[in-house]
Amino acid sequence: MSSEEGKLFVGGLNFDTDEQGLEQHFSSFGPISEVVVIKDKETQRSRGFGFITFANPEHASDAMRAMNGESVDGRQIRVDHAGKSSRGSRGGYFGGRGRGRGYSRGGGDRSYGGRYDNRSGGYSGSRDYGREVITIATLQEALTETTMTTELTPSKNPS
């Protein structure tokens, strides 16, 4: 049995919540083998999320069901199995939108990233409002495509 099966992601933490406080809130569900609150490398201040690993995966599931949406140190927390996202898989470098806006050969989602949901009376989805983050991988892909196209295009000035 892998320890990853008993590992929970805890998000929305109060910036003052530390490992000991987090362990106190979850220890009633069973033995905990590890508690980590992720901190900023430079300031050592909490980044507002962490991980709890239970010795028994069933205890982790019980804790997740009981604690998700509960208030800890004045903040409503989100608890989920580590490695799984409630947002769903977006896949790849470009958030599942194809090849990126600037270098796409057609297609692709050019909306701001959200959809209007009549049931909740508001917009849901990504908050990037159409801004694409250009990564090194994006630039490398574009450069590779440009180079390949240039090499395959016959020269107009035969010598």
C-alpha cells in the first residue's frame, strides 16, 4: 500500500496555520504519518495550503469527507486526495486549449476562459480572462515549427 493513497491536499488555509495546528484538526480521524504546510522559500510564510498523510487510506477518506468545506482557524478549507483537482484535468502546457493562441494554425479557444452558468447566476471557470502565459516550452515549440517550415519551403531563388 502506497503512502500516496493516504495523502490529502488541504487548501485555503489561514496563513497563520502551522503543521501542529493542522495536525490537531485532523488527528481525530486516525494516525497521521506526515503533515506539511507549504511555505514561501524567501519569506518562510505559509502559502495557504499543505498536505496530510494518514497511515491508513481509509482514515484519509473519512477526514476528507468530514473536513472538506469546514472552517479551520477562521478560513473555509478545501480537502481532496493529493494529486487530484476539483477543477478537472486541463492537460498539457496550454490548459487543454490546443497549441496556444499566438502560434495556432486555426481553432483554439479564444474566449476569456469562463462560461456563464444560469444555475448559479454567474460565471465559472478559469480566471485568466484570455491571458496566455508564454512558457519556454511554448516558445521552443513555435521556434521548432518556424524552423521546420522554413526548411521544407522550397527556395524562390534557385541557384
